[in-house]
Amino acid sequence: MTLADVAAASGVSSTTASLILSGRARELRISEEAERRVRANAQELGYRRNTLSVGLRTGRTRTIGFVSDTVASSGLAGNMIKGAVDAAHRRGSMLFVGESGGDPEVERALVEAMHDRQVDGIVFAAMYTRSVAVPEGLGDGPAVLLNAMPASRSTVPSVLPDEVRAGRSAARAILDAGHRSGIHLIGAGPDLDDIPPNSVAAVERLIGLRQAFAEAGVEPAGAHRCPRWMPEDGYDTTRAILRSHRPEALVCFNDRLAFGAYQALGEAGLSVPDDVSVIGFDDHPIASWMRPRLTTVALPHHELGVRAVDVLLDLFERRRRTGRSPAVHRVPMPLREGGSVRVRSS
């Protein structure tokens, strides 16, 4: 069964039938009725497009490789894949997903396998924002780093959450609530090298926080580096702060640290937010179960996946025209207001 058979049964040209079956009907404003007829007849006649031969002829297979460390099996960052799938579908493409478990050899093999399948480009994703070694061969075709920065010089563009603006947003939420003293940072600081290893998020969040507090003429009472950002670290750090004085506000570098801070404050007989305001980052599922619900600056996982595919496919088109893509694309991180920041009466 050929494309010409489908076109004849549908009363359209072979060109129109081809455009519909390649997912370009909406883009080219082909009528919904024609699209319905062509798809129905293709299914009834058992017609299948030879995607590989079409790709060889047109230089485009409408497939995208998505290589990640542990994103695919992570409940937290899995929305990045959902966003990538949604964007790929919207633009008439399909996503092939491979997970490396963080093994460099597996990463290299997955990248090679994607190229062997003639994908139009590859998204290389990390579960948390960090510097990565760009796998060998990734730059041989259109590629984008998602939630990652290259550890060394690279021409591959990155799509990242806007962590500096997120830090500024968290600081502004505390300042706008009237807090001016007794503010502690839990997770990183006071200096930019007082951060967990290899954490891009820690550096950029700290930069944003310091900028906003400095602009307001406010000096945090303390900043406390935590090697890991787990609940027990937030708990231990908050207890250590309470041994010297009662803080007014805690800015926790992620929601798990904030969860631990809640426990330490509760044990000390202090209430959130009546006695101490608390704000976090990430909008981890745990934030919605905390009482009161934690105010947090959200990681936009779905939007990151969407942007990565859009940047990749724009890069694919631009390469045909020998254009260039910006090195870094930032995705805003929205503030999710809960009930953990109290507005102080003047």
C-alpha cells in the first residue's frame, strides 16, 4: 500500500497526504476534514510511512534523543520528560529516552546509539542542576544540555532554571514581609565557595540572595553551609542556631532542609510562621504536606523540558541556515506562596 493509494482514497494530492502524515497539517493550515480523511484511510488501508527513508531524503526524521542520568526514573524530575514529550508532540516529533545512571560509558554509548538512529538532535539532561562532562560525540549534531552546564568549554547550549532570580525572589518574599534582622541562610554561604560540591544551584541561589539583601541594606545574621541538603541537615543547623538565639526568618536552600528546620522549631516550642518565618526552594512534593504549607520557589521541571526541545528544534532549523543559538537559556522559577512567611506588623 503506497502513499498514492492513501491520497487517492482521500481525494487529496500525494503531497498533501504526506504533509498530513508527517504531522504538519496544523502548521500548514490544512483543513481538519482533509486531515481526518487521510488519517482514517491510512489506518484502514494499513499504510505505514517509511520514516527512515523519508529522513534520508529530507534530512529530518522528526525524532529526538533524550539522554539523562536518572531523570527518567525520578519522580521529582520526571516532569522534565513530560514537558519534552509535550513539546516534541506539538512540533510533530517523537522522543527516544535513554537513562545512563550517571555512567560516562553508558552516556557515550547512548549518544552514539541516538546518532545511529538519525535523530534530529539530542537533549542531555541532569536530575539536579550541576556541571557535567559533555559526552564524546554529543556536539556532532544539534544538542542541548538540560538542567546542566558544561564543566569545560563547549559549544552546546544549556537550558537552566533561573536560580539567581529565584534567590532574589526568596529574599524579596522575606523582605516584603518586613523581616530585617535575625535572618539565617541554611544550606550555603556566607561566601560563594561555601557550597556543596558541584552545585550550580547553590552558587546561583546564594548570588541572588546576597544581591537582594544588599540592595535592601540588610545583612543576614548568619549563613550555614550544609554538605548535603537533607532534612537532618536542616534540623541540626536550626538546632545549632537556636542554641544561641531565636531567629526571625530562615531561608532554606531546598525544601528538605526546610522540613528539618520545621521539626527543630517545633521541638523548641516555636511556631511557623508566628515565631519564625521559613522559605524554601524547589517545590518538592514534601512542601505541600508541611503544616503550614511551605512557601517555596519552584523548579519549573515541565517548562524546562518544553524549552529544551524548543531550543533544540530551533537549533536544528538554524543550523540549516548556519545561524547560532545563545549559550544559555534561563527558565523563570515561580514563587509558590504557602503559609510559612508571616508579614510583620509595622
